[in-house]
Amino acid sequence: MESYSLLLQAHSGWRYVVMLTLVLAILMSIAGWLGNKPYTPGNRKINLFALISAHIQFLLGLILYFISPLVKAGDMAIAMKSDALRYWTVEHTTMMLIAIALITIGHSKSKRLIDSVAKHRTVAIFYTLAFIIIIAAIALSGRPIIGR
Ligand code: HEM
Ligand code: HEM
């Protein structure tokens, strides 16, 4: 199979890993925050898995950016004229980058905190914002959130 469709399928399928680990991390951190619970090794792991999946998705997306026929970064005048080209060249990348940055910042801020509830709260807020942006970005694409 050619590398474009292989990467597109990998990036398309990997979204479920990102969304699933993100939702789990969010639910566990909200439970820890509201329930005043200790920050466990389980919390640390799921928060890290969500970060790593987001970074892997970023790497796949970055490579796709250079080979996708729907990305026309070299000619914005053409990209802006079509909704689909503009979406994949500008909106998708910008929104997803912001989401991944929020996950990365939330993770490292939480890591540096000592207090358990503060650690949970930081992950809960940053990861939830990121999740909302990811869902909004996929909804804007006109492609289904689940399935192709
Ligand atoms: C959490 C992060 C991300 C998620 C959940 C995500 C999700 C998706 C989804 C669902 C598609 C559609 C795939 C399909 O129709 O089968 C897609 C396509 C694409 N994404 Fe992402 N993406 C993310 C981050 C990024 C980033 C950071 C970049 C660029 C640096 C990027 C670049 C692209 C490109 C170029 C396409 C292909 C458009 C095409 O040729 O059909 N993505 N992404
Ligand atoms: C071009 C691609 C990538 C960029 C630009 C990037 C960027 C970053 C940045 C800025 C941090 C720092 C977070 C902090 O200060 O705590 C970080 C941490 C990390 N990234 Fe990435 N990353 C990329 C790809 C990946 C990939 C492919 C993986 C996994 C296979 C990965 C796994 C990690 C891990 C494990 C951490 C450390 C988390 C911790 O603090 O314990 N990253 N990355």
C-alpha cells in the first residue's frame, strides 16, 4: 500500500487511542479532584499514556501534512479558496496543535505540583479543554468522529 493511505489509516485509527486514553485520564482526574483522592501510580500512568498517544498522533499528522493532497501549505491562495483544502491546511492542524500543547502543558504542570488534588485538578482542566478542541476540530472536518 502506498505510504499516504497507510499513514492516513494509522492517523485515522490512532484517534481512538488518543480519545480513549484522554477520556480515561479525565474521568480519573475528576474523580481524584472532587473525591480528594491521592495521586496514584495508576493516575500517573494513564496521564502519561494520554500524553504519549497525543505526541504519536502529532508525529503521524506532521508527516501526513507533507504528503496529503488536501494540504496546500505552499499556496495559501489556492488553499483558502476551498473549504476542504483550507480545513486540512489550516484549521485541523492549528486546533490539534493547540490541543496537544494543552495536554503537554497540563501534564508537565501537574508533574511539578506536589499536592494530589492540585495534580488531579490540573490534568482535569487541561485535558478536558484539549478534548473539547479535538472533538470540535473533528466535527468541523465534516468527516465522522467515529468511523471513516
Ligand atoms: C489529537 C490530535 C489529532 C487528531 C485526533 C486527529 C484526527 C484526524 C482525523 C480523524 C483525520 C481524518 C482521517 C480520516 O478521514 O480517515 C485526520 C486527518 C489528517 N490530520 Fe489529523 N489529527 C490530530 C492531529 C493532527 C496534527 C497535529 C496534524 C498536523 C501537524 C494533523 C494533520 C492531518 C492531516 C494532514 C490529515 C489528512 C487529510 C487527508 O489527506 O485526508 N493531524 N486527523
Ligand atoms: C515531533 C514530535 C514530538 C514533539 C515536538 C514532542 C514534544 C515534546 C515536548 C515539548 C515535551 C516536554 C513536556 C514536558 O516538559 O514535560 C515532550 C515530552 C514527552 N514526549 Fe514528546 N514530542 C514528540 C513526539 C513524541 C513521540 C513520538 C513520543 C512517544 C513515542 C513522545 C513521548 C513523550 C514523552 C514520554 C514525554 C515525557 C513525559 C514526561 O514528562 O514524563 N513524544 N514531548
